[in-house]
Amino acid sequence: MHKTICSRGIHNAWHYCYALRFVFKVACGSFCIACSFLNGVLCGV
């Protein structure tokens, strides 16, 4: 019983880590797109 709870906690931690990484990647991608857009506007490219 204890082993099942422990493995479930590890699984939840992995899922949380994956979700956090996904959110970070999406946020970073959006930031990079916005940054490149602003850079293009400011530089007149």
C-alpha cells in the first residue's frame, strides 16, 4: 500500500514537472515572438 502511494507521488511529480516545463516553453515562445516583433518594429525591419 505504501509503495503504491509513493509511486503515485512520483508519477504526480513527473506530471507536474512536465506540465511546468510545457508552460514555461509556451510562455518563453510567446515572449520570444513578442520580443522579435518589437525588435522588428523598433529596428524598422
